[in-house]
Amino acid sequence: MTEATLAKVLPEAPEVAAAADLRAGGVRWYRRLLRNRNVVIGAAIFLLLVLAAALAGALSTHNPTRLYPANRLKPPGVENYLGTDEFGRDVYSLVLHGARISLVVGGVTMLFTSLGGIVIGLIAGYYRRLDIVIMRVMDGLMAFPAILLAIALMAARGPGVWNVIFALSVVYMPRTAMLIRSTVLSLRELDYVQAARALGRHDLAIAFRHILPNCVGPMLVQGTFIFAYAVLAEAILGFLGVGVPPYVPSWGNVIASGKNVIREAFWVSLFPGIALTLAGLSLNLLGDGLRDTLDPRLRVQG
Amino acid sequence: MTSYLVRRLFALLPVMAVVVTIVFFIIHLIPGDPVSVMLGPDATIAQIDETRRALGLDRPIHEQLAKFYARILRGDLGRSYFLDRPVTTALWERAEPTIVLTLFALFVAVAIGVPSGIVAAAYPGSMWDRILMLGALLGVCIPGFWLSLNFIYLFAVRLGWLPAAGYASFFTDPVAAFRYMVLPAVSLGFNQSALIARISRSCMLEVLQQDYIRTARAKGLSQRTVVYVHAFRNALVPVVAVIGITMAILIGGAVVTEIVFNIPGLGRLIISAILRRDYPVVQGVVLVTAATYVLINLLVDMVYAFIDPRIRYD
């Protein structure tokens, strides 16, 4: 998808030349992305995490949910690569399976915030009367410290993967909505959008043909950062005991169980934390790199 | 300045109204019947009905919302059944550790972040710039709560320099209080110092490209004088705004840090309230932190408008 969509990010790309530009422009963007060191390193680490999550079943040496009380708090070694926790679960297998939860929560939250943000942002950008109401609600949602609002929502909904995704989507969606709205507001005054309107195009057609393609770049950048926040927030909720249920192997849950045994077994919390840091690092590198590549204005500052 | 303040205060009213409404609806997000969830499986039908009436949950929703607003305006956040006292009292008892922790962490974040950003920007592309910005990138990515655990393992368990967890009030035992506060404040502030470093760097770089800086250079001033005397003040203006955002993230982060270090603040209060299904306390903590955050942002904007008069007249 990168070649086609990224090419559309070109601000104010004239409609007529778009088709011709797409192919040439696509290659240019693709190359520029590959030349950006942040993007390459970020994508490489992220790909590793995706592979670890996808192949968690095959790569695991133990069943991550099976308890072996006799085997508790074993240090890293040949039998258990990264040691065992207080219940005798294999930390290596837990970390691999934890990647699944993290990536699913992060990815689906990114998807939901993008979709919700597009709908709400478009409505707010188009209808000035609704805009006032919608923006006050968004301001209100953003007035909460993010993690506290997520905690409060989890308090009401109870533990569970879908509830975590719901809570984080509510918390981060206003940011996407604001982004789409401001893009709509700046684009709707441009000549080519005015021209499309003068031609009698339907509002929705204008939105999909002329406005949304220009949002793809900024949304991709923001989505990457939201992915990173969501992975971290999921771990924090799990750590606090209000995220996914404690028996589900997630990085936050494993770090929480490592907290209880930090004096005897530092490895229980160390390794899931490293995985969490790597996930954050890869997404932040990707986000920074995408922003530098997609927004030429920022590149000048080096 | 006064008219700006009045305008900003009025702009806060709708935001606070939305905040109160969201907090009100938290109870209604509970799946099924909130009252049976609150009272647990052992409650009788009579008890459930009585509590429902006592909480006003048997009334139509708009009536409940109106009552909720009226209560909040009177400063009444409800009553905690579990703690057997008004929510406001419970919040007041637990506020001190959270405030102290947040302020200490803010100090750490600014003390590390601003100098790092300025030095990195003063010599862009240099070895210092690279090292500091790599550190800032890592600082953004390392989860604070996990860093706390590593700090506890290293400085408390292994080296024994500092206590692993606990809290003492600065009013009773300042020395112990300080020793308890070092690890939580550093691990909470470290993430934010990275953000502040990145932003001070980019602000500084922007200021350094302006004409008056070129003039200063042209008249033969050294890089040091240009950066620290001419550019510093202007570069700090946007950083002040970031401190507002930082405060908000720190309040949220304090909740997590309190759990790691067993600090009896608002974070411990809300988490234990969740486990006891003590929803008035959950609502109270969330409402008060959101209101605090809104007020801090107002304060920051005031400071911002005071430092940079251009903002008042837009």
C-alpha cells in the first residue's frame, strides 16, 4: 500500500497529473522511505515483533499459561531461556505470547481511532454548527490525563482485551479527529476543492476524492504514534491490574507479577520490559521517520 | 491581560461541563446493572433497590445528570461506602503524596530536559547532540513503570542506597521523605525530560535561524553568548507551554509510580477503589485530576501570555 497511498500525500497534487505522477512519485517516495535510517531500523524491529507474535506458538518452548509450581523462579538457562516466574511459567514463552496482545491492542486501537477520527473530523470540518459541539466534547475528553481516563473506563467496563481497546480508542480518538478537522478546514478553502464544489460534487465525493487522500500522510504518522501509546498504555493497565485479565499473558501482566518477586528474580520483569521498550522504540522511529519523509517542511531543519 | 484572563476563564466553562458529564456517564458504562455490580453477588434484592434509590439511579437519566451537576457545584463528590467518609475528605487525605511526587518529577524533567535540549541545539550534529538525542529517544521509549522496577532492583535491592518503597511526609521527616522520593521522582520525570529535551532543542534551532541571531553573530559574538544570552529566552517560551502538557502526563504517570513504590496517594486510592467497586471515589479522583489539569493549563497559558505579549492579542 505504501507506494500508492504515500504518493497521494503530496500536498496540493493536481488532479489531472495525479495518475501520471503516481507511478513516478510512488517510486520516489518508496526510495526516500528506504533511505531514511529511522524508518528502516524502526520497520526492521517492528517486523521482528510481528514475526515473534505470529510465530509465538511455534517459537515457544513451553505453554505460557501452564503453571509448574515446582519450577518457580528459575534463573535464565538452557531449560528456560529467560527464566521462570513465581508460578513456574516460562518467561520466554510469556514474552512471545505477550507480543500478540500488545500488537493486537495497538493495531486495532490505531484502526479504530483512525476510522472514528475520520468520521468525526469530517463532520466537524464540514458542518460548522456541529463543529462547535463536537469540538467542546473533544476538548473535554482531552482534558483528562490520558491514562486516568483509560483507568476510569476500565473501572466501569471490567478487564478484557476488547474493553482495553475500547478505552484506549476513546482516549486517543480526539487527537485524530482534531487532525482530520484541521486538514479539512485548511483544504476546503483551496481552489481545487472550491472548483469541485462549484461543479456540484456531493460533499461525500469531495471528502473521499479530494480531502481524505491529503489526510493519509499525517494520519499514518499520527497512527504510528497512537500505536506506540496504545502498546504502552495496555501494558500500564495490565500492570495496574485493570487491563487484560491476569491469566492472559501480556507484557504488563508479566511485569506486574515480576514486581512481587523483584528481590529474588529480576528477570521476570526485565525481559517483558525490554520487549515493551523495543516496541516503543520501533514505532517511535517509524513515526519520526515517516514524518520527516512525508512532511518536506520539517526535513529542512535536519 | 485581565480581559484575556476573563476570556480564558469563560472558555473553560464548556470544557468543565463536558468533563463533569463524562465523569457522570462512567457509572452508566458499567455492563448490566451498576448497583448489583457495586454491591457484589451477596446483596439481596431489597438492598439493591435501596442503594439504587439512595444513589438516585431509579430516576430518569436527565434528572440524574441535573442532580449530579448540582452536587458538583456544591463541592459534594458523594460518599465512599467503603471508606465511610465523603469522597472530598478521602481525596484531601491522599492528595499530598501525589502533589509532592508530581512536583519533584517536574523538577527532574526540567532540570535534565532543558539543558540537554539547549546544548544539543547549540552544537547541532555534534557528538553531544547525537548522544543527547539518542538518550532522549530512549527516554521516550522506556516505560516509566518498568524503569522504576529496574531502579528498585539496582539502587535498593543490590546497592541498598535508597529505600525500595514507601513514603514519609515532608512536614514530619524531611530527610526520610527525600530519600523515599528520589527513585519515584527520577523514574517518573525521566520520560518527560526526554520530551522536554526534544522540544527545547527544536525551539532553540528555530530561534537560532532568525535574523536577530544572524545580526548578533555578524557583530562577532561567540556561539556561547549568542546561544545563552540572545536565543535562550525566546527559545524557552514554547517550552513553558510544554511544561503544561508535561504536568498532565506526570499526574497520570504518578498513579502508576505510586503503585510501584507503595506511595499512599491518589493513584493508590483510585486503584484500590476500582478493586472494591467504590465508584464515587473513582469518579472523584478522575474529576479532580481533570480539573487540576485544566487549571494548570490555564496557569501555563497565563504565564505564557505574560512572557510573550503577542499571544494576548490574537
